[in-house]
Amino acid sequence: MNIAVIGTGYVGLVSGICYAELGNTVICVDKDPFKISTLQNGGIPIYEPGLEELSAKNVAAGRLSYTSDLQAAVREAELVIIAVGTPPLPSGEADLAYIDAAALEIAEALPAGAIVAVKSTVPVGTNERVRDLIRSRTDAPFSSVSLPEFLREGSAIRDTMEPDRVVIGSESREAAEKVAELHRPLTDKIMITDLRSAELLKYASNAFLATKISLINEIANICEKVGADVTQVAEGMGFDRRIGPAFLQAGIGYGGSCFPKDTRALIQIAGHVEYDFKLLRSVVEVNREQRFNVIRKLETIFGGELRGKTVAVWGLSFKPNTDDVRESPALEIMRHLVDVGVHVRAYDPVATPNFRSAFGDKGVVWCEGALEAAAGADALCLLTEWEEFAGADLRQLQSVMSRPILIDGRNVFREEDLAGTAFIYYSIGRPSLN
Ligand code: UGA
């Protein structure tokens, strides 16, 4: 199939490269000339394990190319995929400005019989809006398809190549079948729905996963008060096939470009039809509070006086294997620490540049290594579960710190790991050790 992918953000780039890997001819389009020249020169503007190599392989095979000429790309396409950003407006609603602009430009070049699919996460009714916008500008017959994306940052290639399911929302059975054919090499779990159900299903899935996380975080908070261990509680719950073990990892809450944005957007979508989504409002509220669990622990340890203390922070990205810091819990935790006069020494294997541009430099020493960050610290807070941290030599770590205090915001370490050290160890929803 000849495919044009509009938008080389996370979703567009990963999908485009993976469609090329399946043997299709793919052109990825972006307005940003810097992104396009990076891609044309063999680079990747995001951090995603394996993506650069996969792009190079498919460019070399002649199946994949990058351009900023949208109309030239669309003119040759059988399938045009819109994967532009839908950032949140201050109200929490998704901003559809990029979607609208893409639709209008696509219309100028759309060949007769093409399929236009929206992969961006969009409010219910957006595919119809895109269809009507294109129709207002062209007489060429085309079909609209909603093609929601379920990939995760950090494991995006695997999630795309081995999806749990592919959802195709469409008004045209024929168009849905063509798009289904494209995905058949990936899975036989292909579900064809109407446009609105596909759009809502994406938000509902993210809302459910966010709910699981907030639920286990609240259970963790109760565990701390009653002396239970949330990892054991979660494990026992997860054996029940109706619950499942995934997304029951207690911690400092979810971040990233999806859950925070999509939960708020779904609350707005419900609000527009005068439905108060109470459960989801609580999920968001619990998540906002959960990051302060780390601060509360520090306050307890230091008798409420954090000013003048040196605190090391390990992990700045919202989760491991990504340099994405959007809505990372580390942002608010570090902001609070700096505001109350803590000297922060921070380290992340890849996300420091992005974090610095989001956070600024005030009150923070940016370090090149985990041990360097911990040097002289009164306490260490682990905020992202990078593999590098799990493998740390804790005796060596203790030897460089001023005081052996470790707050593990992601429950990375086990009791055995701490044996032979003097660490005072706090984690989330598990008994503290000292
Ligand atoms: C999420 C969904 O998992 C994808 O299916 C979806 O396609 C994507 O959003 C999207 O809408 O584009 P992503 O945000 O990349 O993917 O990352 P996740 O692995 O889902 O993690 C989200 C956050 O939840 C992270 O901050 C992570 O630390 C946190 N989390 C996850 C927990 O705190 N506990 C868990 O058990 C799992």
C-alpha cells in the first residue's frame, strides 16, 4: 500500500516506520524542516529504542522517505494517516487546530478513492469533522477511518508490531477491510466498529489503565498505614484473570503525554453531554496527590525541615526508556524541593536535556552519572525505574552519600538488595526498612 503519514511525532513516526517494515511504501510528512532534515540524515528526533535502526533499514530498502511537502506525499497515497498532536487546551479539552489544518491541506491533493485515517487521539465526533472539512474542499470521493493507537513509549515498536488488537472505526465496510488487510500480518484481533465507538474506545482504554494505577496507589497508601505490602497485594490481585497483573505497579503516579491529557479530555467529553464522570475525576485527583508521597516521606525523615538539605534525584523522565518528561511526576516533586530550599542533584540516563528545558536550572545541579548525583546527599529519591538504577551497587552508593537514606518512588529494590548496607529505606506501600 502507498501510505502518507502526516505528523512525525511519536505515533506518526513509529507507525510510519513499522508500516514500511511490513513492506508498504511510506512517506512521513512534517511541517518542521528541522525534524525532516534530521530524519533524512538518518537521525530520529525522539528517543525510542530500535527506531533509528529500523528507519535506516527501510530508507535503504527504498520503502520509507521523509518530506515536508504534504501535498506531494498525499497525491500518491492510497491511505493518508493523520497523526498530528492534539495538545490539551487550558480547559483540558483536546486542541484540534493541527487536525483541522492537516485535513484542509490534505483535501487540496487527495486522490479519488483514498482513505483518510485519524490515528491521533481525538474527541468523539472528530473523524466526522475531518470528513466534513475535507468534503468542503474537494469533490474527490474518499473514506474516513478512525484508527486509534495503543502503543507505549519505550516499547513502541513491539507494541506496533505485536498489538493486542487493532481497532478500525469506519462508515465504509470496504475501506475498513482495506485497512484491516494492512494490519493482518500483525494480528488476527482486528475489530471493526463505527467511527464514534473507535474514538471513545481509545479514551476508555487509557481511562481504565489510569484508574488501575490510581487504585493501586491508594491501596499502597493504605498498606503504609496498616503495615501491609502492596507488591504482595497487587500480585495476589493480578492472579485473578478478571483483574490481570498489568498496571498494578504502585509508585508516584502516572505521567506522560497520554494518561494525564486523555483522562482530562474524557472528563471534558463527558461534561459536554452533561455527564459528570466522577470516578475519573477522582482518578486524576489521586494521581495529582500521589507524587507528594515522596515529599511527605522526606518531611517525616527530616522532621519537617527540608531547607538546606541536599537531595539526589534519580530519574526525570515520566517512565524508563524514554526522554519524554511531559507531565513527569519529577517536575512537580523537584519544583517543590527547590521552592523549600533543598539543594537538588539530579541525574537521568537520557532525559536531562528535555527536563532542563522544561524546568530551568534554578536550584539544581545536573549530574552526568548516578553516583555523582548521590555524592554528599542527605537523601536519594528514585523517581523513574531505569534499569541502570536497579543494578546500582548499593554499598558503593552508601559510601558516597552523607546519610544513607533512600526513598524508592518506584519500588525498584527488594529487601535482599539492601542487605549489608545501612540504608534507611522507604518505598511506596511497603514497610520501611532501617
Ligand atoms: C499509554 C498507554 O499505555 C498506551 O496504550 C497508549 O497508546 C498511550 O498511552 C497513548 O495514548 O498514546 P504511555 O503513556 O507511553 O502509553 O506509557 P505507559 O507505559 O502506559 O505508562 C504511563 C504512566 O503510567 C507512566 O508514568 C508509568 O510510570 C505509569 N505506570 C504504569 C504506573 O505508575 N504503574 C503501572 O503499573 C504502569
